[in-house]
Amino acid sequence: MSTVIDIRRNSSASNPRRFAFVVPRFGKETGGAETLCREIAIRLCKRGDKVDILTTCAKDNRSWENALPEGEEIDNQLVVKRFKVDDRNLEVWIPHQISIHEGINPGINAQLDWLTHSVNSTGLYSNIKQNADRYDAIFFAPYLFGTTFWGSLIRPDKSVLIPCLHDENYSYLESIAAMFKTVKGCMFNAIPEMNFARSLYGQIPGGEVGMGFESFSDEYIAKLVPYFEKNLRYILYVGRKETGKNAHKLIDDFIYSKDNGKIPEDIKLVISGGGSFSDLHRPSALKRNDIIDQGFVSELDKHRIIKHSQFLCQPSKNESFSIVIMEAWLLNTPVLVDSGCAVTRAHVIESNGGLYYESAQEFSLVSAKLINNKDLRVTLANLGNAYVKNKYSWSAVLDRFDSVLETILQ
């Protein structure tokens, strides 16, 4: 009998496996790493595993203020336990954060000060220490938070990272390397992420898992009427309005393309997602009649906007998976990605569900090709759709989860 079948049998038996997921914040409207953990945890519960979510009382990933009450609640069979965020000394944290972000390594002592004044929770750590033996494994995500760093080192023999790792300055720090080398192993979202981690930290136990998706029904898709006026043609960005997501660069590339007559005059750029447009440092962009800041919308309206776009553009270079790309393909929409992101480029190449670009000039050429060729858009979208349904069905993802976990725990 295979390892995967053994694990699933145990999950539905009288002695199910018990897991904990530790994330800095938890809820429906959080970041991609938290969403990934939430969705995996829900599916584990549905098949018979017991899962606790250990998190903080914070909602905002900038202030980390205690906005939610301490205590326990049930969410989709998940036992969610919230603990207060510790007081932070921002006068210590901010200078280190700026230095590291700009590529300056402040030394190991300063790195530890930086992590000490990241988002932390003494109550959460006490809970891990007291209850670690109850769990078969404790998963920590994403890698760049105090809750992951300090939490995973309490019982490294139980700790598994879901790192959501990017090629960024933080990943090269000695403190971060020490964490990766100390924990039991890692579950990665994509092969390029795993290869990058191993190039930095050595042959870490683990493998690729990713996140699963349920297909949209034909009836649901048929109900997705246009969000904007029927004849509006637009390129779409869905995500946080942050320079770290390269949304500002997409604006620049779009303006270059329009001002130089490289793409049709009627095409607009729609930017949808949380955050403030001011964080993109492009105030003049909103004075144009071809850039629309749509803001945060409901899940249904997000799907409407994606479905009726010419294509979804994911300009971020810092992605370990990209949920919105998978959503676009499931809605039969092609994608365009920045070639500088190894993960999204790999998705596009493996699926043949989209294209990629490197410069403003290439963005112009590829965008024009997609806009002017409906047959190409349909072909790419269909290939992307098949890719998600095959590789990222929940059955496929849970099979990989079981297999990778067995490798880590053996």
C-alpha cells in the first residue's frame, strides 16, 4: 500500500492526524500565503484531519494592531486560536527594515533585533511550547515574519515551513538561512521556489505542493456579466497596490505603450485590489482617461472583471505561486507575466496559457499581439484552464501534500 493511501486512511480513522498552521494573521481577506494555508487547512479538515490555526489578533499587515479579540473560534471546522501581538519598538525595527530592503546586511545581531521587533506574540509562542507534542506537524507561513522565525525554532523537530520564498534581499540573511536549515523541512508552492531555496540553504527536505482550486461551473461563468460597460476593452491588474508587486512598473509600461501608439487607443488599464494608489507614487496616472483605479471589489465582481478583460497581467517578480493567475485561467482568461519572476514564467511555459515580457518594448509588442488576436487569447486561455484543472485540482494537491509530508517526517 502506498504512503499516500496510508496517510489518508489514518486521517479518517479514530486517531486522525493533527496539524497546526501558524500564520501572522488569518481570515478571508488576507495575503496570498495566508489564503493558501487557509484553503489547504480546510481541505485537510474535510477529509478527516484535525487542524488548529494559531494566529494573532491583527488584521492590518502594516500596523499589526490588535484588532480582533483574543480567544478561540471555529471557522469551516478549523479551530482558530488568536493571541495578542506583542508591543513593538519601531524605532529599532524600521531602520533595520529599510537597510535590509535596500540590500544592506546589518549583521547577525541587528538581524535578530529586526526579527525581535517584527510581528510576534508571546502568547502564541507559549501555546506552541505547551502543545507541540499534540501535533504531527506544525506549519509556518510565510517565511518573513517573527511568528515564523521564532515560532518554528521552539520545536524545530515539528516545524515545517511553507515559506512563499522570493529572490529578495531578506532571503539572503544569515538568520533566515539558519531557520531554513534548522526546521524539519519545507513545502514549496512551485519547483522554481524550491530550487531557489536549495541554492541558498542546501538540500532542504521537502518538495512542491502548491494550492488547489475548484473549477467554476458553466452556470456560474454564464452569470459573470461585464462589470464595466459592455464594449470597454482593458488590460487587468488584480493585487495589492504596492511597489513590491511591480504595479507601478506596469503603469509605466502601459503609458509607454499608449503614448507611443503601440497598442490600440481604446484600451484601458484597470487596477483592482486593496491598498492605496498613492503607494505606487504615480499620482499623474489617475489624471489620464485610460487608467482606472477600481479599488477592492467583492469576489463575484473580481471574477466579472477578470472574465471580461483582454488578459490579466501579473507584473510582480516576487511570487512563489500567484493565486490570481490560476483564477484567470479557470475563468478562461489568458495571462501576461514579467519574465523576471521564475515562478510565474514557469507556470506560463509549462501550461502554454500565457506569454511573458522583459521590457516596456516587449510589453507593448506582446500586449498588441494578445489584444489583436482573439483566437490566440482563446487558445492560451484553454491551455491554462487545462493546466490548473490537471495540476492544481484538490486531489492532486493533497496527494502531493501527503507525499511531501511523508518525506519530511521520515
